[in-house]
Amino acid sequence: MLDAPAMEFPLRPGETFDGTLKQVELNTFSCAGATHANRAAEMHRYFARTNAYDTGDNHSINVSLAALPRNNNIASLSACLAAAQNAYGPRKSSVATNTAVLFVVQPNNFNIADERPLEYALWDRDPPVPAYRVDYPNDFLKYTTLTESRELLFHPPWLESKCVEISVAYMRAGYEAHEYDATGKEARLRIELSMAIKCPTLLAHICTFKKVQCALTTPGAVERFISPEKAALIRSTFVSMYPLDESEAGAHARRLATDPDLSRDYILKPSLEGGGHNIFGEDIPDFLTSIPESRWAAYILMERIRSPSASNVLLSSAGLDSGGVISELGIFGTCLWRKGGEGQHCEMLQNTVGGWSFKTKHEDVNEMSVVKGYGCFDTPLLF
């Protein structure tokens, strides 16, 4: 997000923007929203081509096609899944007819429109990459088996006695803690024990936790993985983050979090996905007093990003509304690696920018989750 607490949009004549980009979070789980962001960009580019922004009066919006960036999330994300299918290689099980990508999805999935285009793109490749979907965890356990040599076999009920060998388990379920009851744990364990390429593996999933993001901001952490020059660029996007444990940094964070005045500049975050879980500003002290102190270490304290607002219109299921808004830019990455042997580094097979998402919300709304109704998918207007 843009961090520029003293700035206001639009800029006044002769004024230059004085702000920086700051990282809200990193997400190593299979990210939702790629298709919606893709479609939103296509929609605005279509409007620009058809002169829909030209209202024929003095209030026309100056939107040129060149100012609306293309977005290729669907193509890039499906291409990475296809690359993983190719890296898995031919089927290993003699009873399977072929290999396939398995979309492991939530039951009664309200976000199915974000997933289906990725499936269609896989089937539309030449040659096609078969892709199936199964609900997590009950149907997954019902319709999959694990062979002694750890091939993950999927038995679609419509294929009678035939089965396919799963090359890639693409997780679009397992985001939330409540999905890991005994059945959910059993299903996730079956995936992890299998030879299928996981998106993500359990270790990669854990890297999305806020505690890991907090640890990466400590001095020397990022420098373990990249050059000092690149590390300095990445560090320039960090805001202050603290653990809420018994360490010296944790003690400092607890002083900030329990002070009603100082806490206004911070957000309390648990290691949960999808928005709706964070505690903001002056609500932090009362929240902490409402839970046992032994649970405080499960949270991290993050400095608030102060984004300048712009006037705009939001159209959602709640209706049409206008006013001050702020936006969040998300960058999708596609990454495929092969784990090395003991004491060896992994081999990076693919690591590319996949595309982007742009989410906009009213400035008085704290959370940012379009799926949960806190904002809208949007498209940046470049200038």
C-alpha cells in the first residue's frame, strides 16, 4: 500500500507525490482473487475501447487504453500448474489412466468463479492438462487413495472403475483453522505424504504465517537469502513489526499495544487468512485484556500504513457508493522448486511474476477482503 500520511489526492498543481510503497503482508498459500482481478482489468479496458467513459458532457473521465495495464493472471497461474504437471512426469501407477491436477476446494464454494477459469485454461492447453476438483476434506478422503509407493490416486465417481494419478494438489481449501478438525488433518496428511506436487506444501503454507513475516523483518534475516543490495530494497518496503512474546522486542510491543494512545498507530494480527481477524488501533488494549496473557504470543504487532485517500465510486453487492477510498496492490508470483537432498539447497525451476490484483475499499474500513465484503476488485489508472 502507499504510505504517505501527509498527502492528499488529487495532487495540487506543481505538487509531487511524497510517499513510499509498504508491504502489508506476504502470502504463500494458493492465493484467491487472480481471476477476478484479471476480469476487472479486462472490463475497464473494454470500457476504454468502447468510449464508455466518454459521457458526452463536461464531466467525462479521461481514461485512455494505454493507462490501463493488462493483467494475465489466468494464463500465468495455469501455466505454472501445467509446468508442475510436466515436472511430475509420466504416471507411476499401473492402475491409473493418466495424470491430472486436482483442485482441492471448499464445499459449497462461493468463490468458484475465481477457480473455474484456471481449470478451463488447463484443459484448453495443447496438449490439455486434465484438471478435476474435489471438496475438502470429506470427499477428498472418500475419492482418493494413497498407494504403497505414495502415488495419490483420484477415483472420480463418474469414471466408474477408472482412476487418475494426481500430479499436482492445488489447495483452494485449508485456509482457515476450523478446517483442521480430525478429518481435515487426515486429508492434509494424505496430501503431504503423497508424491504429488503440493501447492503449497505444509512448510510453504507455514511461511505465510504473520510470525514468519515478523521474523523476516529482524536484522540479517532477509540477508540470509539474497544479496545485501536486494535486501536493502526489500527492507525499504517493511514497516515495524514486533512479536508479542517474552523477548525484549516483545516487551516493547506489549508496552505499545497496551497503551491506548500508542496503540492507535498499530494493528494486532493473528496468523489467519482472508481478512476479518485483525484488531486495529485503540481497540487493541481492550482486546488484549479480554484474552489470557498466555495467548498474546500468538499475535504480532504491525505499524499501520497511512495511505492517502482518493475520491471514487465503488459498485458491489451492497450497491453503489462514493467517497474517499484507498487501495492495495497485490503481486502474484509463480514459483516451482525441487527439494534438494540432505544439506543441499533446493533447485529453483521457475520463479516469475504472475500478475497483479488491485483492491479498493472505503477509507473508513479497516479490513481488506473483497470475498468477505470489505472492498472491491479494481484496476489502477496509470499516469
